[in-house]
Amino acid sequence: MNTRLEELSFKTRVSSIGSTLKDTLPFMRLGSVVQGPFSAQQRKRENLILSAIESTQRSDAIPEEEQATHLAAALQEACEVIQLSKHQELGETEDKAKELEQEILGHLRLVKPLASLYVA
């Protein structure tokens, strides 16, 4: 993970988190092509990620702790999407999946402590 990114504040990093979440969407759709139509869990996962992406576009209107909680949940789901996609034939996209997984884990390192403060 880029150490420069890790040094950025939460608010500054929110747009980067939104971009990373957007990058996971094709992997969700890839899974639906291989595994068939979306299940209720897949639909819930996609809705959570889409909602988090939308929240990154209006981050000033949402308290930091609340947004951190929402983003942490979405990032966890995005990580699951990438993990599931690793079990499929990805071909050229395999490197992108590995890169995305590292980005997601880096974002989670920032977001989880803020989210746990809010939940506690």
C-alpha cells in the first residue's frame, strides 16, 4: 500500500475509497455471470457497496464516524467479492483483483478504528 495514501486524513481519503469500491463492481458482475443470477445476499452486498459509493460523493454531509462505519461494512463486502472472484478463471484481471484487494485492506486499516469508536 502506498504510504503516502495512508498518511492522508479520513475526509481526504473518502474519494479514494469510493473509487476503490467502484472498481469492485465489475468483479461482482463477473461472479453473477459465472454463478448465475444474483442471490439475495449478492443483491444486498451490491446495494451496500453502491450506497457507500454514493455516500462518498456527499461526505461533508455525513458525520465522519457514521461514514466510517458505513464504509467499513462496504469495504468488508468488497473484500469478500474479491475473495470470491479469486476462485474463478480471471485471466488478465487476476492482477487487478490482487491490487484491489490490497487497496481495500489499506482502506480498512484507516476506516475500522474510526468505525469501532462509533459503535463502541
